[in-house]
Amino acid sequence: MEGLSLLFFFFFVVEMATVIDLGNKRLTEIPEWVWLQQELKSLEVYINKLIALPDNFDGLAELQKLDLSHNKLTNLPDSLCRLSQLQELELHFNKLIALPDNFDGLAELRKLNLSRNELTNLPES
């Protein structure tokens, strides 16, 4: 019975998370349960092995900080650019070659780090 209580506690804490740190976990993808965190304010997935991201960011409308640095991302999904509350975006040390055309949708963005990528063009806006 104790194991069941611990399992319930884990799911309760995960359901209520506002900060998730998955840094340096050797992840090749972001776990599915992350996309269900509607109250999430900060998501840190730095120093992993991400190559691509799913187009699932629409459910994270409250997200203010996103750290995807030190991965192997080559592009970003359009839904990431619809995060209207995002203030800080860390994308350094990836393999980004371009940014989405709708990048100007990040109206609240205050800090952006794109260093150490392979960008050749930036959106006009």
C-alpha cells in the first residue's frame, strides 16, 4: 500500500508542477507527461540529446522560461512561437539553421540566446 501512496504522490506533484528541470538526463525526446502541465512556468531540458521537438507547445500557455540549450536541434516547431507568455528562451549550443517565420509571436520575450548555432538567416520581424 505504501508504494501506491508514493505513486499517487508522484503523479500529484507532477500534475501541479510549475518548474520542471530535465537537464542533463540524456533524453532524446521530451516525456509525454510534460505536455500536460498547463500551469508550467519553467521548462529546462538543457544538455540532452534532442534532435527535434514535437509541435506540442500550445498546451503550455503559461510558460515563461524555456531552456533547450546544449542539444542537437536543427529547427523549432511553429507552436513554440505561440507561447505568448515566454520571457526567456535559451537555445545556445544547438544546430539551428533557421528560425520559424512566426518567431515574432514571442511578444513578451526579454532574453534570447542563440549563440553557437548554424543560423544563416533570421526572420525579418
